[in-house]
Amino acid sequence: MKMKSNLLKHLDPGLSIAERVDYLATHLTLREKIAQMLHGAPPVPRMKIPAYNWWNEGLHGVARAGRATVFPQAIGMAASFDVPLMGKVATAISDEARAKHHAAEELGNRGMYFGLTYWSPNINIFRDPRWGRGQETYGEDPYLTARIGVAFVKGLQGNDRKYLKLVATAKHYAVHSGPESLRHTFDAVVSKRDLWETYLPAFRALVQEGKAYSVMGAYNRTNGEVCCGSPTLLQKILREQWGFEGYVVSDCWALKDFHEGHKVTKTAQESVAMALRNGCDINCGNLYSELVKAVEEGLATEGDVDRAFKRLFTARIKLGMFDPPAMVPFSAIKPSVVGCAKHRRLALEMARESIVLLENKNRTLPLKKDLRTIAVVGPNAADMSVLLGNYNGFAPAMTTVAEGVLGKVSAGTQTLIAKGCDLTGDRPLWFNECHPSAMKTGDAVIAVVGYSGEIEGEEGCVPGAEGDRSSYGLPGRQMELLQRIRESARTMVVVVMAGSPVDLSWIKANADALVFAWYPGEAGGQAVADVLFGDINPAGRLPITFPTSYAQIPAFTEYDMKGRTYRFMDQAPLYRFGYGLSYTSFAYGKMRLSKRTIKAGESVKVSAEVRNVGRVAGDEVVQMYVSDVAASVPVPRRHLEGFVRVSLRPGEKKIVTFEVRPEQLAAYDDEGVPFVEAGVFRISVGGGQPDDPAVGAVTAVVTVA
């Protein structure tokens, strides 16, 4: 039926959203509605509905859409422990996404990666350091993940009362963290206690507090149910218990896994019907085209289709896609914002804040800028790809570590830059290229080693590999290179660039200083040099435990939290979660509790003084941990429940205040139900975990009567 434009009620911004989507649902055919539920949705010209691609990526900057500001990889941004800064980064990403979207529309480009619905952030718990996609997460801790993730969602979606700036997607829901090679067949079996205590809190926070408007289902099964068609996850928990009002998207081509991998259905029609009935609204892939036949066979109804269709078009209307641009405030963002000076400065700031100083023997760092001779050696020294991680964009100007160092030293400094060896493989060292005789007489060697997003990452994205890490050590012949450098160099500073923990035991014992720089983004080389030469005092903290070896952790396929992460590990790791050094020192004292005894359901305020007792200004990440001293059920050894990054001049002090709410004192019973029981709780505030004697934590106890 041909309609006049003045009768197209979905284009009338004066009507309610419900009226507009109801109108569409009654005026599109079943086939047309189903076609809109694929990630590549075709146009419907007679209804003035343009084509739209729901697939867009923005993990640490607008990705796969050409030019964009490239921020540090997600795991590096988590290492900043800086929630306000993460909010600024996400706002910058959403500015660039909006600008690129509208510029692409003007060119008639409605393809993938130029839309407004972003499939970020990845808030899975990085429970096992072997997982190649751990770099995309905010680490191993539910509280840190929730706080960083909420800030990211709010920055992406904006704060306009009427319109969404973008749609943020919390993924991959739920209980998903490898192995990559098994994700299409694997059943992640977890206890209800682990489910609610570890795997779900960040998703709940992003949905209820951050108001994330989209959730992506995972490839795997959880306790027998396929995640993209799970009545427990998608209906009972997400919508009924958490009140989620947005839409659910499948991971890409995950629906065919129902019958091909998981074998929970026999046909494509059964698979799509299961997904739709249980709350999966949009299919990344093309399998939802089978819904036409599924409805004909009685496996699903047109009412099921309408429910999903309306959720999707509610989102498109909230994004302003059918309103005059003058009404949508974000449509005025200019393309000049992409990669602008402000965003480049923000990328540098975040890179600086992400860097973790792990070792600094005899105050080797910071280095002097008037050195006679310095060498920058290693496969990651002058490599640009290692700045990027995965799911990345590209910046016009990116700074490698070698370039950053060159920008610091004086004109009279003799600087040697050499690769030394390949990142991977068994080709011989090119040690003569490194001029070992020059190293002996030189002032310092900066060895830049590690991994790259090209050898750890997602299944299918790493050529010739599954994406996960099977070896904990440095790849290729990098360790041999370091050993040769140590034999020659008077001073050896090691910079490791990677997205996950690495075996640093030899480096810890033999290097004069050790810096962990993650995949630091477009300004990474400058940020590393700023730290090495003292223009920036490092304050990044590890968002994940570095075990001594893989033998220290359970099997990769075991999803039980026992023995995993700082919350449940009994053995001493190589480096603790929350650890990081500074060029200055901090002291803690004057801890106060608003109450020493509380009733179940009451909160308690905690304050402590932190003071810079060193000689230089610096940031400190103040961390608060809670321990249930004598719980009646299994509980974490301790758990992070507050943190704040503060800047202090020499001699300056600040009072830092936290609030411990009842849910932060809760234990979980066998059914995953939280409860606060009577007993003693230990609360510690310091520069890291209270079992680290170097962090100066102060401790008090509160009793729940």
C-alpha cells in the first residue's frame, strides 16, 4: 500500500515513541519486520526507513572506520583506576562516533562501523590470564569492572533527557572468558554463588546504574542454556529482576551454534525461534531470515517478532534517526572533532595514567635526559602495531617508544635503535645490530618486548592461532635477547607491552627497572618516555593478578572461582592485583569509621588520611578492601569495594572517604542469594592489598550486630 508522507506517523516527533513504533509494527509486513532484525537491516523505501547497520565497534576509540583517536586498550584504561577520566574518554569516543556517522550519511554511506549502536564495552571477568580477549576487559575484579564500565556507558550514551547519543552494549552476557577454541560448543558451568558474586555484578551495574540500552549474548552455554537463547539470563534475570528495557543482540553468527555446536536444537528454524522467544531481539548474522519459516511452522509467532521489532525501533527513535537533525543535539557535532587536539591530549593523559611501574631498583628511573649514549632495543621498540591492541581505529600520528625516547634525549645523546629479534618465531637474534660493545659503555638500554594484538586476541582474528595464550613466557626469542642485553648493558630497563599477564620472573630478578605499558594507544610511545624520563610520575595499578606460572591457577576450562584471582587465590602471586610503584612514597593514617557496630542493612562511612611523604608530586590510587572475618559460607579472602585516584604534592595530605553499603558486606548462599550476617568485617585502606607490607594499609573492623 502506497502512503503519503504526511501519514507516516513514525516520522512525527510529536507522537510518543510507543505510538510511533506501534504504527510501524502494523504497517510493515512480517518479512519486512524480520529483515530489520538482522544486523545489516535493508531500507524500506515506501516507509522512508533507510538502511542501517547495527554493527559498530568502539572498545577504546571508534574502530574499523578509518581515522579516529586511538586510546589505550581497555585493560590499560582499567589500570588507570580513574573513573572520571574514563568518562571523558567515552565522551570523546561518542563525539567522534556521532561526527563520523553524520559525515558518512552525507556521503550516502550507511554501512558497517558508521552507525550509532556500539558493541562495547566488554565487561567479562578476566578470570584466567590465558584468555586472548582479556585485553578487551577491565580486569579480574567485579567492582573495578562495574565502576569503569558504568562510566564508559554513560559517556557513550550521553545525558540528554530525550535522545541517546549512542547505544552502549554490555557484552558478552554471561560467564564468558575462553577458551576461544571452544566458545561455540562450551558449557560454562558455575555455581549460583559464583554466578551472582563474580560473573553478574558488573552486568547488573551497567544495566541498572549505567542504563546500558543494549546487551550482547555470549557464544557459550551457561549451566546448560545457550546464552543467546537463555530464559534464565535473558528473561528472568535481565528483564524481570533487573528491569532491563533495551534490546538484546546475539554475538555474531552465534545462533547457528545452537544446532551446529551446542546441539540444543536440530534445525535453524528451531534455533531462531528459541532465541526470539527467550528475548534475543537482533541477530548479528543472517539466520533470523529463517524466522519467516519458523512463524509459518508455529515455532514462533508474529507477536514474538513484533516485540523484538518494537524494541529495536524504540532504540532508533531514541537515537533521533527519524527526527529532524535540528531537534537532535548530537547531530551538530562537526567532523573536525575526530582526532582533534583535545582528544589527542586525552589519549596521552590516559596512556600516562595506565602505565604501571613494577620494579625500580636503586632508583634507576627516572633516567636523565643528557645521557651520553642510550639504546632502545626490542621487537616492540619501533613497532606501531603494538600500540593498537585489537578492535582499534587508526590515528594519523602514532608515537612508538623509540620515537618517544628520541623526543626526550638531548641533541648530543648518541641513540641506538634496533629490533634485535622478531616478535615471534625462531629466527636468530640480530644482536650485532644492537652493537653490544656500545651497550657496555653506554648509559642505559631500554628493552621493549612483549606481545601484540596480532598474536593474542579473538578466535579468527589472530592468523594461524586460536587467540588464547598457551605459553606464559615471552614469545619467540625475546628472552634470549634480554639475556644477551643483560650480559652487555650496565643498566637495563625493560618495557613490556602486552594485553595480559606475562611471566616476568626473570626480568624481575635481573632488570634494573620494569615498566608494564599494555597496548597504550596512539600516544603510547610519548607516555612511556614521559614515565622513563620523569616528566610523569607513574601511578597505574594492575587490574589483574600476575601469577608466578600457569601451574598456579586452575585449568582454563574450569569456571569455578576457587583458586582464581586475588579474591580466591591462596598462593602468593608474582604481582598482586592493585600493585604499582611510584617515584615518591605515601603514608596512611587517621582511619575513621562512622560506626563501629551496625545493624544488617546499615551503611558505614570510612575515612583515612593519605600523605605524600616523598620528594616529588605524584598520584596515588587509594584502595579499600573488605574481608568477612568469619563467614558461615565460602567468601572471597578480600574484595575491592572502593578506590579513588588522588594527586598529591610533596608533603600534601588528603582525607579520602568511602561508604560501605550493605550489599558490599553481603555473602552469597548456595542459591546465589545475598545476605548480610552478624559478625566482624575487616576494612583496609591503602595503596594496594593489605597483605602487601609496602602499601602502608590501615585497618579497622566493623561489627554487624
